[in-house]
Amino acid sequence: MENSLRSCYMVAFMVLLLLAGHLQPTEAQSGCDSVQLSWCLQSIVSNTPPSQDCCRRLRGQQACLCREIRDPTFGGYLRHPGARRVATACGVTFPRCN
């Protein structure tokens, strides 16, 4: 009984978080923001190592990279050979996108 009540409270709490916008279940709402990748553009197009901000933001966008590769604004940069170099330097696995 106690576990059932605890589960009920947990579900209610998660619903409240969803409604408040703190927990976002879909990719469209998951924080995918191609502008975050702009912190890495200098390193992608030059031979400079990525900054800590670049790496942090790139890691935050890792789940979105396939979508961003198709983006008309940043896709060309992500197809640039320097993008894989920057991803490797940041410890980000560059995905294989269909």
C-alpha cells in the first residue's frame, strides 16, 4: 500500500513538472538549439582547440546533431571536417545520420 501511494505521488509530481515546463519529453522541446553550436564555429573552421564553453554546449546538443546537420544555417559547418575534430576533442561521439 505504501509503495502504491508513493508511486501515485511520484506520478503526480512528474505531471506537475511537465506542466511547469521543467521536464520536456520530446526532442522539439528538449533544448535543441542550433545557436548553441555557434560557440564552436571558430574551432570548426580553424585549427584552434575548442573552448570549454564550446564543449559544454556541444555536449548539451549531442542528441540534436543529426537534426542540426540538416539545418540550412549550421548544417554546412557540421559537415565540415573540423566538426568531427572538435567533437572528438570535446569527447562527443559524432553520430552517423541517415
